[in-house]
Amino acid sequence: MKKLHKSNSQKMIAGVCGGIAEYFGFDPTIVRLIFAALCLTGGGGLLVYLIAAIVMPEEDQIRA
């Protein structure tokens, strides 16, 4: 069963984009570019990223 979590292996800042990419089977770079585009077009991406970084569990917490 797949669960959405922050990634430890594809981590750049908090692992949010890596976790989303692993969950949906995308390349993490594509997800990072989408978040960057959202940040540049009004700043909504930053808010979504911060909320996801707080709400999403760590990968280690899911496996334990």
C-alpha cells in the first residue's frame, strides 16, 4: 500500500517534492519545476510547500 510521505533519498530541502514524485511515479525534477513555477506566479507554491513540509510524515515514521 502506497502512502504519501517526505522522501529521504530524493531530499533537497524537506523532501516534499521527492515524496510526491515517488508517490505518483514522476521524476522529482519535474515536481520541483512545478513548485518553482507556482512560486514565481503568485507565491502559492511556497505556501503549499510549507504546509506539506509540516503535514507530511517522514519516510521513517511510515515504515516503523
